Amino acid sequence: VTVAAPGPVVAGLASQMLEATWIMLPHDMGVIGEKAADVLIEEITDYKALLIGPGIGQEDTTKDMLLSLFEQTRATEKPRRQARSIGFSGVRKVEAESEDNNDGDAEKVTLPPLVLDADALNLLATVETWWEHLPAETIITPHPGEMARLCATETADVQSKRLSLAQEKAAEWNVVVVLKGAHTVIAAPGGRTVVLPYKTSALSTAGTGDVLAGVIVSLRGQGLDAYEAAVVGGYVHGSAGVFAQRRAKNDYSVIASDLLAALRRAFAQLAG
């Protein structure tokens, strides 16, 4: 796992996340800037899946970065490059091949399989026809409030028609929708739909949705298609919530790190 974040965030997290590598993003006082898209584009082909959203904030410059990333990866062609690692940050120094070696060949820069969560969804909700910016097979993981913003409606309206709304918007937006909440609904553009069996407030505390997004993007990186990754990720996440609740002997003192610790058991159960 590589975390792309502003330098001040990396400094705060690096000692807590020993397994991760890091990409330093351009920022202004810790806020991700538009030029961060250029850094990501140079790195993007090295990765098998990409999650955008948790913790990125809702500043205008961050929205500009997001839209710039989508636009450049949709339209840009870049010469093939060689990359070599430099330093602790995990950032690679990119060097263009010589004209003698690349024969003018070029490759389209495309995003890896994409999962959008949290502030990425809140930022897109402010953009007209936001779904037209997304690549095919994108997964979005809104809670009811975020879904309401994406649909320009009220949270109560979302909750009153969770199943039909998830199916309708998956088709309209051409994305896999993971509508979180009691009995999470997962809907694909082609109509396939699953309603998960889990309903526990152990899954409602801050950060538990970020764990879900992380599980889903890890499964995308391991080769599952978008719908399968969303379904398996949602099921494992819900199962981990139940295990964490049982261990705590209640469902009101479980926090996200408890859920993370229960994932091993949830995956073991799934594996049989």
C-alpha cells in the first residue's frame, strides 16, 4: 500500500503505518493542491487499484486536483518512461526514454481500477453531471448523507427507497454503488444487486467506512471485478463488524481499529 498525501500528513502518519510507502503531494498549508494531479499521473501506472477520498478535505484546490486527474487520464498520451525509486518517500524519479529507444511509441495514461469514498464524493457532488468524469467500472461507497448530496435530494428520501435508488443510480451513473447503512445495498449498472445481512451500530462509528473502502480497493487490486470486489468487501466488512461487536460484548463501544483487527477472522471464515 502506498499513501499519497501532503508532507505534513505523511510526517504524522509514517511512524504509525510501518508497512506503507509514501508519495508526497504538492500542498498549501496541508491542503492538497491542483498540481498534485501531475504527481499522481507520473506514478499511476505502477499501481493495481486506487482509492481516493478518505481525509482529503473539501477545499476548492482539492476539487480542482480531482477534476484535473480525471481529465488528464482520460485525454492525455504520454511517452513511455522508466521509473526508479528514490528515497524514503517511495516517489519514483521518472526519466523519458531516448528517441532512439522508444521509436515514438506512446501509451495512454489511464487510472487503475478506482474506488471513491468520503470527501471525493462530497467534492464531486458540487460538480454538474459529475459522473461523466469517471472511468468505467468505478466503485462509489456513499453513506446516506453522501448519497443524498450526489442525488441532490434529502437523506430521508434516500433512506425511504434505498434499494430502488441504488439500482437506478448505478445504471444512470454507470458505476457500482455501495450504499452503506443497515443492510448495505450494492448495485451494478447492469442490474445485479445484493443486500447485505448486517445491521449493527458497530459499523456506524467514524472510520469504519474507510475500512470498507480499503477492503474493497484491496480486492480490486487482487483482480476481482468491480461488482465482485464490492460484494466480497462489503460481506467481509460486515462480518468483521459482528466479530468486533461480540468481542466487545456490545455494539456501542466498537471503533474502526477494532474492526480492522477483526478482518483476519472475517477473511478466515470466508475462506472456510
